[in-house]
Amino acid sequence: MERKPAKKGKVFVTGGTGFVGSNVVRVLREKGYPVRLLVRATSKFDRLQGLDFETHVGDILNYDSIEAGMDGCDFCLHLACISSWDDIGSPRMKQVAFEGTRNVLNAAKKLIIRFVFVSSAAAVDGSFKPMINDETARFTLHGSRCSYSIAKHEAEAIVLKEAANMPAGAVIVNPGEIYGPDDHAFITAGNIRDMAKDWPVLACTGGTAIVHVDSIARGIIGAMEKGHSGERYILGGPNLTIPELAKTVRKVTRRKVPILTFPGVLALMLVRMLAFLHLPSPVHPALMEYACRYWFVDDVKARLELGYGSAEEGYKYQDAEEIIASVVGWLEEAGHI
């Protein structure tokens, strides 16, 4: 008699209708996991068309709604967070990061569900000098204006403190800067759109690790399946300076106009001064706090322990040009460039 494959446990996902979350849901369904999404009454499901999933209406700031939605699941992937540059420094950002994460974590603890917190490489550390950080880096941004980094780092502290008390375990992932199609809010696609115009690019010093959204989705699920409780896993990619990123965009889009590089610290001072004087700025002040720093990371730990980046695990996008080209294709098709 032929043995049937073991039934996979149900996964509860917060933030599952967003840019990253929708890709996580897609890969979960590819792998055969049943999925239940925490949604609002106003949630839109455009990115999830054709996928089979359950929904539960609730709010991460309402504990009872979280526990009710999570009941009957085996895993929890907590992605819900504020990502808009307009709201990233607001009091609600801290509320969502702290109270929201604590609520979801406590529900997972009570129901004995394995918990994965999706943090950010920005919670590892960033500096004005090019340094490559791994999971052991000392966080130096307390007191800075990088409120998103601080909020994510402090939310991680909640998870790490409770990890030993989580019967099914708790794991953290730290994705680099995430690129991919269907970034309708232009969180990162806006960088490529602006660099692909037919006039010179102004690129400040600073840098980041760019990663395709499909790789991040697979890395999150890899942490759910293989990650060790109480551990952080950086999900990185090519470390590029901002001028190198601009050069890659120019190459992919076949633009030949020049790239003008200027010191990021001076740009940051200018943007801060404009904000203080209530004058318009060419760059969002919150964005500039991050753009002029280096967020380079080392993802060896995730590669060794989770199979992150392995073609055998389904990873497709490794090269910076491949990552950028996938976004450019979407931008062109949608008429954005």
C-alpha cells in the first residue's frame, strides 16, 4: 500500500497581503502548507489571486483576535509592520513593533505554535563607514534618528527574551533591502524607477544588501522549517554601494547618463536642515537617515543552517543584475519607466 505524504501543518501569517507577505503565501502554497491570513475588513487581495488560503479578521494590537485566529495552526510567521516612509517615525510604528509583536508572540506561546519574527537587516546595525555585519554585531543606533531600526531591534529583544520559554520555538530573520515585482508602494522599486530616468543620477555614499523578494520568502520559510530557537538569521544578498546600485540600474536599463556621487553625511545634514525650516526636500527625511549609511551584511549562517540561497531549495535570484532586471521588467510593463 502506497504511503501518503505527511500532512503539513497550517501556517498563520500576519502581513500576508503585503509585498513580502504575499510572496511568502505563494511559496507556502507551492510547498503544500495550508495558510490562514490575519486580515482587516479593508484588506485587499490583489497580490494573492489564484492562491488558496483562509482568512481571519483581526488586528495585531488586539490580543484576543490574534489568539482566536491562531488557534488550530502549527506555525506563525509574523510579518505585519509599518513600512511607509511617512509613518516610519510615528508613535504607531513603536506600538505596532512592540505591542503587536508581544501579542503575536504570547498567543504563539500559549497555543504552542512555532514562531518566526520577520525583522530587518536594519535592526542588525548600520554605520557611516562600509562594514559587513553578521548576527553578532553590536547595535549602535540607539539615540539615532533611525526609528525603524530601533523599533525592530527592540522588538527582537522581546522575542529573544521569550525564546527559551516558547515550547515550539521562536526564530528571527533579518532580511536585507527587498526588491521585486509588484512593489506598488515603491518601497524599494522607487529607487530603481528614479535611477532609470534620462538625467544624471545623484548617488550619496552609503550602501545596502539587495535581495529578491522570492529569496526572502523562501528564507523565512526555511527559518520556520530549520531555524534554531533563539537564533537570528540574516537573509542577505549582494552588498552594493548606492553608486554601484545606480550603475547596475543604468546597465540593466541601458541608460548612459552620468552618476554623480556626493558625501552622504553632507546630504543628511542638508535634508535635516530643510526639514527643520519646513522647506521641501528632494528626498524624504526618514529615507535619508538610511540611505547615507552602510547596511552591508554577511549571510553565511543562514546559508549553512537554512540552505538559504541554494538552487536545490528553489532559490533563483543571486546576481544583482538579475534582481534589478526583475524589477525593471515589472516597472516597464506597468508603465512606470
